[in-house]
Amino acid sequence: MSERLLIMRHGEAAPGSIDAERKLTARGHAEAARMADWLQYQELDEARVLSSPYVRARQTAEHLAASLEREVETLAIATPDEPPEVLSDWLLEQAGRGPFVLVSHMPLVGALTGFLVEGRSDRGLGFPTAAVAELEAEVWAAGCARLLRFMAPNDVTWPDERP
């Protein structure tokens, strides 16, 4: 049976000299809230919300967790420069415990998507802030996933909004 994984980049972050402590801007909070609103309609009833330990990712994940009525689980290996193979191995160990929503950073989110879908981390997507890639796979290994869709905050529209 296939599982779902939603890989999300954090919302827009303010500059800062200590990368792990950078916080979301007002725009970053708005992006995260917009995507959280969209995610609550994506049949993620049992989803685990995972986050990098960095502040901006945790702040983004808190928006999602509130919308999905979940707790945020910190995943220490979800930092920007972690090799995607490390997360793939972790996902393999989690078989049957998904779906997952993982909030992290570039270049990891792009590299992980490329690794899981194309089998190569150098073929990843460029993620705008707060963008989400939805993947499906029987097993979370190199080249075994299928990209179902890719959404950014500007792609989400509601019936009362004009394009």
C-alpha cells in the first residue's frame, strides 16, 4: 500500500547571523497560514507533522499542526544541508507510520524530492517559500516515489478569490 509524504519549505524568513535562529517574517507567517488552510482539506487525518529544529521551520510547522490538530515532532536530521539519503533511510524505518508532512529548508527539500522521485538529489525541484510537494510511494527509496502535485502559496485559491 502506498504512503504519502508532503515535503514543505518553511515560509519566508528574516535575515540573521545565526541561521538556526532566523524567524518567519509577517509574510512568512501568512504563507504558512495559507498553506495550512489548504492542507486541512487534503485528507491528512492521520498525518504526522515533522519539522526541522530551526526556528523558521518550527514556526511554519506550528501553523500546520494547529490546522490539522496535531503536535509538531522535531526531526533533528531535517536541517538544510543534511543529505537526502539520511531522510530516506529514516522514512524507510517509519514504514506504515505515515502519512507525513515534513517542514524543512532548501536545499534539503529540493534534494529529497529529487532523490525520492528521480533517484538523484541533483534533480530536485526549486521550492519557493512555503511550497509543498506531495509524493506517493510504496517504499521511500531512490527513484521509487511519484510526484502527485506541487503547490505554492500563490497557487492556492479559494472560491471567493479572483485570480
